[in-house]
Amino acid sequence: MTTAQLATVVLGTSGAAADAVIAAARNGAHVELSSDAREEVARVGPMWTRWHSQMLAQSDTPVYGISTASPRHSGARDGSPVKPTTLPR
């Protein structure tokens, strides 16, 4: 399959062929999700996001946007959230 044949790569729920990945990654082919893939993302997305955020927040490694202002990672002695102006640069 040539790049011209892959002007648009449609990703579904069953994965992607190597030539489709190469067309998108190296040759700039446009990528779209199939309707089945969009439905699956809509179904599991909120559950995954909540679970993943909780796992990151419980981690010992700070993650920007999840734990940077968390008392657990702030370094504040009293456990209060850190203000953005006091974050290390």
C-alpha cells in the first residue's frame, strides 16, 4: 500500500497495520477514528481517566497537573497545597 493510497488512515478497535502506522508517522497521512473506536473511547474513557488519575496521584513520583499541587508532593510541612509561585523551577 502506498502513501497516496493512505491519504487517510482509519483506526478501529482491532489495531492498525504496520503500513498504516508508517504512513501516519513518517508520511503525514491523516488519521481518523472509526465510529466503533469513537464509541469505545466514549464508553471507557471516563472510567480509564478516573482510574489513571487516581493511580498517578497515589504514586510516589510527582506528575505535573496531577500531583504538583498535592499536599503529598508539595513539601509543605503542614500538608497544605503549594502555591504555584513556590513551586521549584
